[in-house]
Amino acid sequence: MAEISILTEDDLRRCVALDADAVSCMEDCFRALAGGTVVMPPILSLAIAEHNGEVDVKTAYIPGLDSFAIKMSPGFFDNPRLGLPSVNGLMVLFSARTGLVEALLLDNGFLTDLRTAAAGAVAARWLSREDTRSVAVIGAGVQAKLQLQALTLVRPVERATVWARDTDKAAQYAALIREDLSLDVSTAPSVHDAVQGVDLIVTTTPSDAPLLQAADLSPGQHITAMGSDTEHKNEIATDVFSAASYFCDRLTQVRVLGELHHAIDAGVCTPDEVYPELGQVIVGEVRGRCASDEITLCDLTGTGAQDTAIATLARRRAHDAGLGSLFNSG
Amino acid sequence: MAEISILTEDDLRRCVALDADAVSCMEDCFRALAGGTVVMPPILSLAIAEHNGEVDVKTAYIPGLDSFAIKMSPGFFDNPRLGLPSVNGLMVLFSARTGLVEALLLDNGFLTDLRTAAAGAVAARWLSREDTRSVAVIGAGVQAKLQLQALTLVRPVERATVWARDTDKAAQYAALIREDLSLDVSTAPSVHDAVQGVDLIVTTTPSDAPLLQAADLSPGQHITAMGSDTEHKNEIATDVFSAASYFCDRLTQVRVLGELHHAIDAGVCTPDEVYPELGQVIVGEVRGRCASDEITLCDLTGTGAQDTAIATLARRRAHDAGLGSLFNSG
């Protein structure tokens, strides 16, 4: 009976992009999160150790949006050996009024990439100095590129340095950025070298040991740490918590999955300490950066609310553009 | 690139049914659960109070199966007013080796109905008396019919009594059972009357207050309580816990969602008390019924492992029968 819209990665790439609208969409999402009415259960996580895989399921209901998404993100880390990508996934969009399936978004992780990068732009807009011209990117993967691209939407970025464990990948990344984003970019021999004198640092690795220490930092820098989205990942040394003002996407989540989780484990922070969320800064409930020499740190773990927001946007855009196939579910 | 198989409810109804194979499939599933290697995270639950809705997400990895399912079950209880069914849902089947999406099962809850009923048959096979001839059914919904039908697959059922809050529905149910299952069936004016002298009782309501008390029971009866799958549902009075030997589908889950949860709240059972799971009875780790006059109670809340098992069976059957549409996810 019901008609379901099926959108492929191709359809989605044709109607949503990393642009000002995507950043606004995420900003609205963080604003909603601060309102206290978003319903966002803890992430469901299934580990398949036997095949070096895991699947995370995220969801949230945002009052005011007509639909909500359930996102399934499998990561199977032996896939490259089989010639397959590690990360895949899809989202299912349901009507928030009836629970009926409205759309299947077979995005292979594209929408997650998009909303994660857009959230980096939101963090920069509200926490970094307005005159942010130089960026250090730690990591050389998909997000390393998208985060930098997102930053150019909100700050007058002119140049970047990059560090990655694999120096070949760092060099390839630099070449790609020069070509695609026309930025002045250089590779650095260490994290320490990469971050010297830059205005903004974004960490985008799956590291499970800290890469960035307090001693690497200089006054006025903003750090967006977006690599840690599972318990074992960790990019930021615990001594950074004393050097920087800490912000996060969702407090209940970073306590378990984010950089904060490691600081709590180390006894540098306590489990019940309250830290501000990005949304609270946006709605003016909490002050963001208070001085140009303050160091700020934003810990982004990725929320189900962002998935609902981007999926709702993507479905509307696809509909308006006449993209996708209608499937009669019988 | 990847080809995804899309199976509608219609396709699925043409290739899987409530039969001996479905019961075996569930029996294998409970056996696997007893083995200790199944990975089954807690249920993710999203409540949308504003629209009287909730969505549960269940999943599990069963070693030995090539795929695993993630099931999304929305229940929106104002839907009947809009002429829509309350319960819907779909399952996504992933490769357990690569995490790639293999199939979308747009079953609208059909597979859940099937596996829930088949689990009732498994509970009866291992816990009820072999000479179970009479059944009391509490409730008159979809499961009221399917549970009775499932019981006929494993026990020589000849007659049934039914009680439902709505007497018209009970009468309609009795007529349906007479026609479809050719059983001798009568309606009862109360739960107490319905269960007098029967061999097996199955409770299938969404009640949030106990319907069955210890005083209603007689020696040798088996009770399958399958209505409670959320915290607030409750069919079995806590005094039944003293009268009956208690079994469950998954201990960690019934402590939070099942009838046991209410017994714990009432102080009749303790949260750390260990009760046997159905799977442990099947593998011979724990004794089931020890005497013909023993009263047994099996608390079924529905597990993600059952969803993975039935989805894997359904996809194989659909493939063999050439059913479904292939969709190129691009």
C-alpha cells in the first residue's frame, strides 16, 4: 500500500552538498538539542569481533520535524583487503506522526560524512576566532578533506598544514586540497609541527592514543576533535583539559564515547561535572569563547539528532528535484 | 555497485509461514543464545510521546549465520484513528562478514509476528506437558491466533478457551479459530474462567496491569506470557512467581522489560537472582519441567537473535523462490 522513496548515494550526492544550507541545518539541530525536547536514546552498538566489524545505530526525534531517521553504520575494517570500503550504511526515514517508512536513504555513509563536516563548521563558527586563517588538519582521510572544506564556509581560511601517520597519504592530501580547495597547504613532520602558530586544529583520525598534547598548543587556538566516536578512540591528551575550555556535542554521549571519557578515566575530570554543549552556546545559554587568547576544544562524537536533521533535509531536496525511485511496499 | 534485494510483505508471506521450519529456526536460535557467543546489545528504544508512538530497534549477531538483521519496529497507537495499522516495521539484513546491506525486508511486522509465535511453540515444546490438549488464550489480537496455531504444531491441541477485554473481539476470535484451525473453542467471561482446567495458558495482551493471578492456576499448567515487551506492560501477577517455575527468553532483557521486571519491582524477586533461559533447557544445561503437576511460566520479551534468525531464513527462502526485486544501490 505505502509508497516508499528509495534514494541511492548517487541521488543524494546530486541534491545535497557541503554548503551553507548543510551548515545551517546542523546549527538548527544543535539549537534543538539545547532546547531539551529532542528525544535521543543512547547509541546501539553491535560488535562482530570475529570479522573485525561493528555497527552503530543512531536515532533521534526532533520536535518540529515531520520525520525522524534511524541510521545504521557498519564499519568492517578487514573490507579493504576484499576491495570493499570499510564504512557503509544507510538511513531509514520514518514519519514522526505515524511511524510509517517514508524513505530509504542508501547513502553508504555519505550523509554521515556531510553532517559530521558541517558540525565542524558550526563548532568553528561559534568557538574559533573570527580571523581564523590557518588550520592544522590531523589525519588525511575523508573527513580531513571535508572538515577543511566546511571551515572555508565559515572562516576566511587561507592556508593549512597536514599531518598523517602515513606520509604518502599526507602528501596526496596536500595535493588534493591545493587542487580542489585552492588553499596553500603543506605537510608537517609531526603533530607538534603541524599545529605551531595555526588558528584552528581539527583532529580527524581513528587513533586510540592521544596525538595532541597541551604543550603543542598556543593561545587563541580552537580545536575540533571529531575522531573519537567509540570508547577506545582517543586523540586529545588529558592535559589539554586544563589548558582549554571544553565544549561538546552531547554531554551524555561524550562522557561515554568522546575525549571527555578518557579524561574522566584518567581522573582529570569527574563523571558528574557539567560541560557546555555547542547548542547551549548557539542559543546563548552559555558563553563560547570569552577572549582572543583563550584555547577552546570542541569534542564531537556525532549524534542521532544530526542524522535525523540531514536525512530530513536530503529527502526534501530529493523530492523537490524529482530524484529517487518510488517503491510500492505492498 | 552493490545489489540489494528488496522483499515486500507479500513476497515474504509467499515464502515463509508458521510451520515446523519456523519453529526449528527459533529453536536453533534459542540454542545459540545458550551458547554464550551470540552478541545481542540492549534494545534501542525511541519514544515520541507527542504522537503516542515508540520505535524499538533490535539486533543480534549469531555466529555461524552469514547475515545479521537490524529490526526497526514502530508502534504508533493513534494510527487506527487515521485508518492505519499501529504496528509497522522493517528489517535490514547485513552481511556478517562485510557489513554490506544484503536485503531490505519490508515486512510491516509480519516476520516479528511469525518469530514471536514460533517462540511460543518452542516454549511449549520444552516446558508444557506432552499431553497438552487444551489451551486458554488471553487476548484476541494477531498473536492470540498465531500462538494457538503455533501450539498445534508441537502439541495435540484439541480445544481452546479465549478471554479478551472486548467480548465482541473474543467472539470474532472464536469464530475465526473454529474456521481456520478447526478447533473446539469457547469464550470465557473472565480470565479465571478461561484458564480453569486447561493445560496451557498463553497471555497475548498489551495489558499494563496483571491479568493472571496464582489463585487462577492449577497443577501441571504451563504459561507462556508473551505480551510484555516494554517496561510498562504486565500480564502476570507477582504471586505467580511463587507458584510457578520461571523461565525466560533472555535474562538480561526480562529483568528490564518482562514480567520478571515487575516481580523485581515488587520485591518478590531480586535483580541479581539467576533464572534459566529457554535455550539452556534446550541444550540440556538446565532442567525444564520436572513433574507433571509442576506449573511452569515462560516469559518471552522477543529478542534481536530471533529477528536475525527469521530474517536470514526468509531471505534464503525468497532467494530460492526467485522472489523480490533487485535494486542497484549505485
